[in-house]
Amino acid sequence: MNHSSNELATQSALGNLALRIDGAARAASLRDTVAAAVPAFVAAAERPPGLAVVLVGEDPASEVYVRSKGKATRESGMLSVEHRLAGDASRQDVLTLVRRLNADPAIDGILVQLPLPAHIDEAAIIAAIDPDKDVDGFHVVNVGRLALGQDGFVPCTPLGCLILLQQALGDLAGRDAVVVGRSNIVGKPMAQLLLQQGCTVTVAHSRTRALAEMTRRADILVVAVGRPEMIRGDWIKPGAAVIDVGINRVPAADGRTRLVGDVAFEEAREVAGFLTPVPGGVGPMTIACLLRNTLVAACRRASLPPPPGLAPGSGKHQR
């Protein structure tokens, strides 16, 4: 369902609530597309695509993520391999494992679960991953490929955001986009993706002066700063498409906790044209895009064309 910016502004002016961007449904569709393409790869390559996940230590959140990724990988028909190292494993222990996975012909994608224990240099570990197996898109080679508009692997969360925006808005060219957040994992690659789609992009962050004035002019607003409900309803342009990447746990009225995003959802839904919820918005897309990247990596390594339907529209505008 695609709408022009004027149509969205009219919708908001009439008092309609923002259209909810259902990330869970779009992620399920992408995962189905990946799973449907795996049998053809297996027939051609005589093996399944393989994803290896490396977990160092026993961080509870990382444990949950690794289990979820493994389950999703197996459900798609791909090989899922988990390597768990003790929290006191050395930098050399991790490097040795990564190099072994680089050389393993059954493994197409390598994901080192972050954060690593404080005594291990994350940059050194990421740099050791074969860029063509770097399905997280964090290696400097893939960062450079993205900056130059070349084929590489894009970090899964911003790739998922782009897919959601394209589903909601269609062609993004010519739209004003503001990305709030400058991390290497979300903010910077998100800005690069939007530039490739022909948007006029501004990157802001928590220390940007007059941030509300900046966000109010955005047709597309992507927020990833890790501050609960930082973006208020009156910071949003009527009819804008708002992608909330934040996941924050805050106290609830019953004494427990609840999840909220970086955008004040109830306020934003009165103004925005499209809006992702938290949870159920961007989160499910991250794992779906990881599966997508793994299958694409496998196809490239086997010199096979990537299956159709696994990439957002190219829309690359270099002038």
C-alpha cells in the first residue's frame, strides 16, 4: 500500500491514526521467501546454506538472541551451527575459531554475537571474519561497499527498516529523511541506504541542537538512540513515516517492566502517517534479514544467482 506524502498529510489532518507497520507480518513473509528458495539451492549445491553463530560468555540477552537465530535458521531449512566459548576465552581463542569457520566450506555466514566480554577487542574479531561470510555486515569491507553503492552485506536492522519503508511508501526518491542515531550498526548504514534510494538525508543524534525542529521536517524519520520515548508526538511532521528501532525496558504501573521504543507511540500515532510499534515492528525484521543475507551469501559462494524477492528495490541514485 503506497501513499504520497500529501495523501499522508491529509490523512493525519483528518484525525486518522497512523497506519501500523506490521514488522512481524513482513518478517514472516520474508522468512517464507527464504525457506521457499532453500530447496533449489540444496539441489544445485548439494548442501544446505550454513550459518555459524559464535557466543562468548553467558550474557542472558545474547543467549536469547542466539536461540532465536538458531531456531529461525533451522526452520528455514538451513544448517545452523552454534559455537559457545567460555567467558574467559582469550582473544586468540575466538580468532582461531573464526578463521576455522572462514575455511569451512559448509559455512556461508558467520555471526559473532555482540557484545563480547570486555577483555576481547570486538573490532579485531570482526576484522578477522571473511567479508563474504560477514552476514552481519559489520566488516570494514562491507561498510565500504555500502558507502560506494557496491554489492555487499548490509547490517540486518537497517536493511529491515528499508524494506518496511519501501512496503509502506514505495519509491523513496526525493523524500526528506532524518536518522536520529549515529551508530555503526544502525544509524550510519541506515543513512547510506536512504541516500542510495534518492532521499535527502540528515543524520542527527542525542546531542543535536534543535533536534525537534529537525525531525519535524522529515517525511521519513528513523530513530535509534536508545532513549525511552525521546521523540514526542509534536516532534513529528504530520503524515510522516516513522521507524522506531529502539527497544527499552521501563517500569510498568503494576511494578513489573514493559518494552517501549525511542518514540512516544501513543502521541506519534496521532500525527504520523505510518508507524512501527515496539515490540512487533523492526525487531522481527532483523532475524529475517539475517536469513536473507545467509542465503544470498550461499548463492554467491556457489556462483548461483540470488533468488528473486530477496532484495529491496535497488533505486540507487548517485547524482
